Amino acid sequence: MKRRPHLIPALIAALMLVGALERWPYGYYQLLRLVVCGVGVFVAYMAYNWKKLWVTWVFGFVALLFNPLVPIHLSREIWQPIDLICAISFTVVAFVLKEPMKERKEGQ
């Protein structure tokens, strides 16, 4: 857990995205935007610090797509595959991305 501080937030975002495939009141989708955007920014930040730039770009885009301040309005038929792809992405990054081991200095 120490090397993967994004594990639980990423899995929560993934579960919420899968849940979005069902019909919910509009408030759920507003909360979804807030959670997915926030977790996307967090994962992108962690990836940037760990010099995993491709992850930074992918989750920066996810955060932009789900941002609650300037929402992107798409039909349900378009959002469903996006939600599924993003859920898979959050699940994969939860288990694949981890903090690199610190390099040992000579003599230690």
C-alpha cells in the first residue's frame, strides 16, 4: 500500500464507472464526475512524480473528460463505452503503477 497510494481511490473510481452503466438519478453522474476527475488528477500527479509520463497523459485526459466545472455533454450511448474503458484503465493502473524503488548509493 505504501508504494501504491492510488490503489483504493482508483478502485473506487473504477467501481463507480461500472455502476454508471446502470440508470441512476442525475446526482450520481455529478458525483461520478467529481470523483473520477479528482482521482484522475491524483493518479496523473503520482505518475508524473514517478516519471511515468504516458500514465500522466492518459489520466490527465480522463480528468479533463470528466471535469465537473466545464462538463462535456455526450449521449448515454457514447458515455457507456467511455465509462467502461476508463473503469478498465483505473483497474489496470491500480495494480500496475507503483512507486519505483529508491536506488541504493554505493557503499550502502
